[in-house]
Amino acid sequence: MWGGRDLDKVAERRLLVFGRLPEPRYVKTRLSPRLTPGACAALYEAFLDDAMRLAPRGANVELWVPVRPRAVERLEARYPAARVRLQPEGSLGDRLAMAFACAFREGTGRAVAIGSDHPTLPAEFVARAFRALTTRELVLGPTRDGGYYAIGLRRAVWPAAERLFADAPWSEAALCDWTRASAAELGLAPAELPTWYDVDRPEDLSRMEGDLLEGSATARAWARLGLARGAAPDQEGDL
């Protein structure tokens, strides 16, 4: 990770976490009405905490977030060992392209981007992504719904690999297949991680509960909010 606030030290590996400022009625809104807006924000904050801990030892961590009032200041205070950067306007492809471009321009050799909607993602999957990039130019972590939870690139294939983000069918079931086909056109054969899942809707919470790691931020938040085993959320728990 970035050493303290020494943000000028660039490691060979960089984890790019895409997230949001945890605010009620701004994050995880599709988990309503199972969860109150405050519970959605509290649970998502835990998702983000867990995502920020997925980097292998020695890798830098960046958190990329949309523009919100005091977003950088608040998140830098919560994650003092990471760099917080604001996402540009445009599609998710534009935002991913910016993050990878910055990483490679600043000297990073291997970069992996992940989301913050998969709180049970094993850290070993992220470590495997970086290991794969020692010999492969592209790595993908597919999701059950046809998207991907991780994409990693080596600096040697940039900027040609920017095509992987241009005009991609974001939020569609064809995204991962589209990315594989676009990679083939570039002569890239992706290494693939195990398939995993996002937690976006109330029906995803039951699976998440079964996979929670003891001691994780999400497990603690789940217990604190009184949500275990289908219990009704605490309507006063707008943390």
C-alpha cells in the first residue's frame, strides 16, 4: 500500500478499487425495502472496507469514487494508506480507462481493477490476478450475471487495450463475452479467475450471509444491524 501518506512511492502492482462514498439513499438502493437507507449505507461502508483490504502485500491501493461533497477528505481519513481519486465524467469504460492510464503513466507495471459490490470475494482471487499478470497481459474475473468483478492489465499492452473499455455493453449480461471477443481481436488471451457474484439485490443477501468471513467488516456490520438469518432490520439503525 502507499506508505502512510507517501503517495509518490509507486509499486510494481496497483489495485484500483471502484467505489462510492457511503451515504444513505446514494449506495445500495436496490437492497430496499429489505434494508433502510441508513442500513444500506452502513452495510456498503463495510463492503468498501473489505474491498480496500484485498490488495496483496506490497501493492499500492487506489480508491476511485464519483464526485461528492467532501468525498476525498472523508475517504482519505478512513483509508489513510490509500490514494483517493475522483472518477471522471462518462461511462464506466471511460472511468476504467482513466484509472489504468494513470497507473501505467505513473510507472505501475501490473494493475487490477475491482468493484466494491462483492464483499465475500476471497483475497486469494486478487492475489491470483496479480500472479497471472506476470506471464499474461490480461486477466478477467467473471461474475454470475455475465459481467466481471475484476479486470487486470500489464503496462505493455497499454494503450492498445483501451479498446476493451470503448463502447462495451456495461450492465448487460454480454459484457464478459464482449470483452473476451474484443481481447481476441487484440491478440490477447485472458487468464480467468473463478466466477463470483455481486451483492446488489435483496435475494443476494442470503448467499452473502452463507459466505461471510468471520471477522470481516461485512460480517460485523451484518451482525450489528441485526440482519442475520432473515431477521428484520433495525428501523432505528440508520447509521
